[in-house]
Amino acid sequence: MGFPARLPHLMGVTVAIIGHGAIAQYVRAKLPALNIAEIAEIVRPGKEAPVATPPRISELNDLPSRPDLVIDCGGHQALALHGPVALALGIDVMTVSLGALADRKIEQSLRDAATKGGARLRLVNGAIGGLDALRSAQVGEISQVSYTGRKPPKGWRGSAAEAAFDLDAITAPVTHFSGTARDAALAYPKNANVAAAVALAGIGFDDTQVRLIADPGVTENIHEIAVNGAFGAFHFQIAGKGLPDNPRSSALAAMSIVAALAEMQKQIGF
């Protein structure tokens, strides 16, 4: 597949963004301040609008020109569908859908495509920070990493928790998942990207322990990480707010993509 040459008004840094939800819209609003132009929105089939600005398309084959970067704000399925295509074409992909990597087939597909295209999958931590200490701790021996995700009951709507409990009737904290980060990411594709970020920064999907809790006593999404190892121990907590357009979408996840774009500009002149 080849791309047309860039038009003069698209010269400079260009991106294509997968998704049209609250996180994607937040990122779009910040692009002008970074002097980055979006050449296309990658949307679900049936949502195309080729004459819009930028055009909405459902296939990377329909991109008007070759972008410098594809930004995934569309979730696990979108990354699995479009990520390998972009990477095989030699286009870097930035994503916060880290839980998708818990699926070994998706991970291998992305790895193979990145090798084929000589491109890079850029992982953004999303709704969690403070993982530099966890990465540093890997130099020694880590004996335990745990992540606890605590949200108000409404924050678990549309997830496996809804099938197990009447979320409207919960009056005390309920643990609706306990297991590995891999199982959490596979069972909760829209809710366990933080668990995946912790696993990838530390001892992996199968050795990171996860608890997911519906708690009527909280109003924010609470992320708790506890680590023990040769370095000692640390524990930290982040209370995250949702985006105004969609309270179930993490504001920090959206901000982390913008911060990652700004950091790329600083480091490599992106």
C-alpha cells in the first residue's frame, strides 16, 4: 500500500487518531497547542464521513497521506484491528489500551507487525503514574506486586461485575475480581488497563495480583499499588477523576497521551 504525498497544509507532524470518544476528543483539542495536525479519524464501520475535516474513515488504506503516528484511543479491539496494520506499514502506534497485550495472540500480532515494519508500539501508562520506581525495582528482586482498583458501583457498568452483582443494590464494598493481571485484563477490557500498566512495568501479567472492588463509599476511581522487593517496599494511591464528557473515561489517561506527545517532541524532535 502506498500513500499520496503530503499536501502542503499537512507538512510537519501529522497523526491519525483511532476513536471518537471522550479520550480521543480530549487529545484532539490539545493537538493545536503541540503544533500537531490530525489527518484522519479512524472510526467504526458505518461511522465514516470522508468529506469531514478531518475525514472519518474505518480503514487505514483510506488515509489521505502517511501520518507520523497513529494514536489509539479506541480500546482493545481497535488496537488489535488497526495496530498491526499501521506497524507493518512502518508507522509507530501510541496506545493506552495496555490490557490488550494480555491476549497473547494480540501481543504476538503487534510484535510481528512492528518487526516487519521497523516501527514501534509506544505504551502510555494511562490512568496511573509513579511506575518509574517499579521499573527501577526490577534491577533487584521483586517479591510481590499488587494492584487494587476501587470504583463507585456505576463505574463498573458494562463490565463483568454487572453480571455478577446488582450494582444499584450494593451498600458496602464488594470485591468482584481477584486474580492475576492477565485474567483481569482479559475479563475487564474497559476497566483493567491500569492493572496491565502495572504488570508491564513490573513482574508481568501472570505474577501481578489484582483486586477489583465496587465501593459505594467512593466517588472517584482509586488505584492502589503495593510493591515489595530487595529495594524495600512502597505503596501509593491515585484518586482519578473522569472526563466531563464521559465520567467512565479517565482524565489522567487522556492527559497521559498529550504528555507523551509533548515528551516525544522534546526527546526526538517529533
